[in-house]
Amino acid sequence: MVNIDAAGHVTGRSLYLDDLPLLEGTLFAKIYDSPVAHGTVRRLDWSAAARVPGVVRIFSCKDIPGHNNIGGIIPDEPLLAEDTVIFAGQPLLLVVAENEDAAEAALKLIVTEIDPLPVITNPREAYAQGLLLCGSRHFEKGSVASAFATCAHVFEGRAETGGQEHLYLETHGAYAQPLEGDRIRVWSSTQGLRHVQETVAHLLGRGMHSVEVDVTRLGGGFGGKEDQAAMWAAMAALAVYHLHRPVKCVPHRMEDMRMSGKRNPYHCDYRIGLDADDRIVAFEATYYQNGGAAADLSPAIQERTLFHGTNTYGIEHVSLTTHSCRTNLPPNTAFRGFGGPQGMFMIEAAIDHAARALGMPVCDLQRRNLMTDGYEFSYGQVVQRCRAERCWEEAAETFRLETTRERVASFNEANTWQKKGLALMPICFGISFTNTMMNQARALIHIYWDGSVSVSTGAVEMGQGVNTKMLQAAAGALGIARNRIRLESTNTTRVANTSPSAASATADLNGRAVEEACRQLMARLRGVARILLGEGDDSEISIREERVYANGIATDLLWEALVRDAFMKRVNLSAKGHYATPEIHFDKTKEKGHPFAYHVYGTAITEVTVDCLRGTYVVDGVQVVHDFGSSINPLIDLGQCEGGIVQGIGWMTMEEVVYNEQGRLLSNALSTYKIPDIYSVPRTLDVRFLAPEPDPLAIQGSKAVGEPPLMYGIGAYFALRDAALAFNPKAVLPYSAPMTPEKVLMGLYQKQ
Ligand code: MTE
Ligand code: HPA
Ligand code: MOS
């Protein structure tokens, strides 16, 4: 089935927040943000700004009627700074005007004097000074200390990954409207409606019932709008509270880039131990997460780093520790993979290190150590239905890995200035929010008495195709045509207490809730059908293609007639479904449990060619065997794979978030921050489906697909390193992503 949004997107008819027709009397809000990363605010003077014609009012922290904090996990981040600023880009004032031009003119007239305080941008430095955002975490299995003593080979080193700007096509934004009786409606570009709703309520000192949040769709979120959308909504709502007029707060691209957090950069110290048979016996890692100036989602992100610290490898002795470090950068946040990719990069670096030191092909060491059924992760969950080896073997066979290896080797022999590199990237990603409580969802379904159907869920459509999947789930469960069903906007008054659309779990959670609501409706409709058909109690009634079947035999009763009759009989044609993932649990005091409903597997083979004179490169191909379960929508799922892979390659190769020592973002526009375009997409991008094997806890057996493919992109880093070392085995290439052309070139020719 084609994505239901496809036609709207290509014809420009799909509506985003900025397309909402302006309400009469709408005002525009602009944020005045701190120009310095750390300091004491001595003077903040907006008197001249307030006199700009069109400016209605300028708000500071003193105007907040409720609580001035917006942190989702830890309430440590003020909406508007008070007497200290902790990152450049931190909001200080909110200017509200009749139009954007007036608001922007006013921003230029605000005068600040801020006494500078020391700025820290490096997480190791923050750690050394004891600056942490929350408690450190530690996962342990076996005993690394005694295991290392028995190892034939032990290698240790450092690795690091950089940040990543979300660069959703649609920036952040919110549009708030006063409703009668002190209520406020907020249209928000958010993945997490509940967080927006409770942040606004908390800020205004009101109950959540006085705030309605509505989302039609996002032009991308990628984790950046999981929690951080709340800030923009809170700003708009604050102005509505005081001015009783509709207020729109939508940043320009550079404002969005400057004020919002990004993927957490990580530093890591690792130690890996192998026995004489090249089995990885022990792995130890300490991760220094760059959290930025406030906790945001970093405490949860560090947890997922631990869950994925050993990727797909079966290692008996494991010790992993994370420190969430407080720096003077915008609070970093969720980004596709949620700390998992960072953890996986580190163990791949350690394996690359070990294999090269031992003079063996990296992929042989990886293959030898893939986990199998019955392996117990450091967090206590036992691997079931493991597909690590199957994906690897199928990729090796389908894409003729041996032939590719030979071809790359002979290419490198024949060419002096061009070198090819090859890398394999196996993945294993846990599906479920790591916070068990969040694994719940609801759906509300109305069957109108003409037979058409309205479906509301807690899912947010952000390009990943979840609405199409919801529609498929409802159509399948009710046995009716898809064009009878409409997906409504996501709204807190119809579906309450939503978890964010995140963790790749949106379709699983909300789809199951849709199925549950449909089950209730079907039970009622079957009762009506029995009466209409004069069938006995034990006859089996089903609906297929809009027709009622009794004991598998087609009847003359059609959907519309059945629904009309049910209504005449005063049968309830609305239902609410609730789903909570069964079986999962996790005990944080022991750091053990069974946190994931299931794992997703796959293997990617990446081939690159480096121009060793210039340091430039192309990604020739990424060939993947991916475990989709039994895909509910192969076209959408393939799109998720392709998009995720390209985004992962971008993170690993060209996207470089750069702050200077004063904590100012230098890569603050599309001229200085490069994301992959169509020309940097691999020449070959071939994703094959592992033979379908439905997972019982996935929606209709279709495994979650949103985040896992991003991690195939890590293969591009190691393939580039492989190519560079083919040119100069002594090239200086520390494990530091992204592998930009500059780094390749400098590394190739650096004297040791
Ligand atoms: N795909 C598109 N087109 N746009 C997005 O913003 N977000 C990703 C992924 N794929 C995203 C996307 C992220 S970070 C997640 S967690 C999942 O989609 C969320 O949706 P799902 O749970 O329905 O997979
Ligand atoms: N993944 C993504 N987002 C989240 C998670 C998670 O595990 N936990 C809280 N937000
Ligand atoms: Mo995705 S990082 O879980 O929004």
C-alpha cells in the first residue's frame, strides 16, 4: 500500500504547522537568546526594543505565572534564563509583536551585559571537574578484572563520535490560541504531545486539562522534537496567557540550529580482551556523554548506550559505565538511535583496533563473535530468535562477500592513488522504550452511522508512515476498504497521556491499541449480525471486503447495512483501545531485567573509494540484509531503511557540529553544516528482506524499523578507514567520527 501522505506531499496539499490559516489578531513571538555560553547576567535592558512600533510586549522570567522549568526527566532547565546563562542560544527574553519584522527589529535593540564564567565544551573536562547532569550508570556481567588477566591479547584505546544536527525540513514551531474559560489550544510540531501539554500547564500553574495540544504531522522530527518542542510551545502559551490573543512562535532555520540541542557527542575509553582463538572474552568501556547544559533526555540516552554497548557480539565479561557530563552547550537530545549508535561505534572501534593489531581481517573477528540464541546481555535479557548470524550469512552469500573482498584487493593492487575499502556492520537494536512505563498507547475509533470510520491514536506522523500503518491495521481488523477510514490529527483531548512517537515503537504500540479498539467494535457488530442473519450463538461471523461471512460463507449483509442496523439497535459504535507491551520489565537498582519486547537484526556491507591525493571519497555501495519480521508495508519500511542509512552515513562522514572554545556554534547554517544530498547517496543501495518471520510482539509481525538502519551508516566510517590504511598502513586515523575528507587527507600524510 502506498503511503497515504504521498499525493499530498508531492502536490503541496499536506498541511504543516506553518500552513495553518492565520487567526484574526495573531501575534508573532521571537526569542532573544544568550550570546554567551556561560555567565552572570548583570544587565538586561529592553527599553529601546519595547518602543519599536508594532512591539506589543517583551516577557522575561518574571512573567511566568507557574514554574520556570521545562526539563522532562529532571527539572533543571529554565524556560527563560534568570541570573545566569548556561549556554549560547539560551532564551532570555520573549519579544511579541504584531508582525515578525517588528519583533526582529526589537531583538537588535536589546542590550545585555553578561559577566563571563568559565566555558566547558568537552565532556572529559566536565567529568574531571565533577560536572554531571545525573547519576552515572553501570552495567556488568561476569568479571572483567579476572577475565582480562587470562586473555591472550588485550587492547585499549579511545574513540569518539561527534554531534548531529537534526535538520528536519520543518523547523520547530508552535501556534497557541486562547480558548474560553482559561483554556489554551496549542498546535505544535512535536513528537511528544503529553510533554508539551504538561510543560505548558506547569509553566502556567494550571492543570493539564486546561491545555489542548494538536498535531497534524511533522516535516521530520528524528528525535529533535521528542522533548525540545515543548520550549516553543511554552513560549507561545506564555504570551497567550498574558495577551489573550493567538501567538505564533516559529524560528528561522539559523535560530533553530543555534537554540536546539543535537545528538550527544561521546568520548570513550575502551579495553577489549581476546583469547588465543580470537574470541572476545572481555569488554570494558567508559563513556563520557556530552549532555550540554541541562539534562533534557540525556539520562535516558546514556542508558540506551549501555544497552547497545556490545552491539551484536556475545561477550561473557562486560563492564560498561556512562557519565552524563554537563557542558555549556545547548542541551543535547534524542536523535535516531538514542545513544545506541554511539555505543555501537565504540565497540566497532575496539574490534577494528584488535583485528588490525593482530593482522586479521576485521570482518573475520566480527563474524567469529556474533551472539547466538541463549546469550545473556549485560542487562540480563536472554537472546531469543537471534538473527545475527543469519543476517550476516545471508548478506555474505547474497552479495558475494568473498568475491567483493577479492575485487577490492585487486583494485587496490592495481591502483596507486585510488583505494577501495570494505566494512561489515552487523546491528542489533532493542525495541521498546527503555523506561518500561512508557510502553503504552491508546486509540479512539468512531464508526459513523454511514459506515465511515475515524481513527485517532497517540501516534505522530513525521514522515515515517505511521498513519498509513494505522490505517492498514484498522482496515484489516474491521474487514473494510481503506478509503472508508480517516486518520485524525493527534490530539490530547481524544487520546490522552501519550508517549512520544519515538523509540521506533510507535506503530507497535499504537497499532496494537487500534487493533484492541477494533476487536471491541467487531464483537459488538458480530452480535448484531447474528441477530440479523438469524444465526445461532456458535456461528462464526467475520467481515471481509465489507461483506459479512457466517461460518466462512458469504451472506448478503454488507458493512453499511450492518452499521446502520447496529446504530438503530443503540449499539455503541465508538471504542477506546489500550495496549501495554507485555513481558517487559527492568530493575534499575540491579540494572537487570527484560527491557525489550524483541531485537531487530541486520548486516550491511559497505564499499567506498577514496581519492588518496585529495582525501575525497564516494560510497560505492551499501548492501543490506535486514530483519523486517513480516513487513506490514514493505515500501514504507524500505524507505525507512534507505533514509536511515543515508542519515547514518551523514553522521559518520560529513556532518560536523562545531562549537568554538567560547561555546558558540560555528556550523550554524547550511553553508557550514553539510548533510548528505542526492549526490552523496551510495551509488548502490540494496536492501534485502530477511525471509519473513513475524515477531509475536510486533504489529502484525512487522518489526519496528524507524531507527535500526541508521546504524548501518557506521560501516561507512570503517570502510573509509580501511581504504585509507590500504594507501598508507601508517596513516594516523584515531577513532574519531565523522571521517571528513579533511581528516582522511591529514591522516594519510601526517608524520608519526
Ligand atoms: N522518518 C522520517 N521520515 N522522519 C522522521 O522524523 N524519525 C525517526 C524514524 N524515522 C523519522 C523517521 C525516529 S528518531 C524514530 S524514533 C522513528 O522514526 C519514530 O517513528 P516510529 O516509531 O513510527 O518508527
Ligand atoms: N528511545 C527513544 N526515546 C525515548 C526512550 C527510548 O528508549 N526513552 C525515553 N525516550
Ligand atoms: Mo527517535 S530518537 O526515538 O525520536
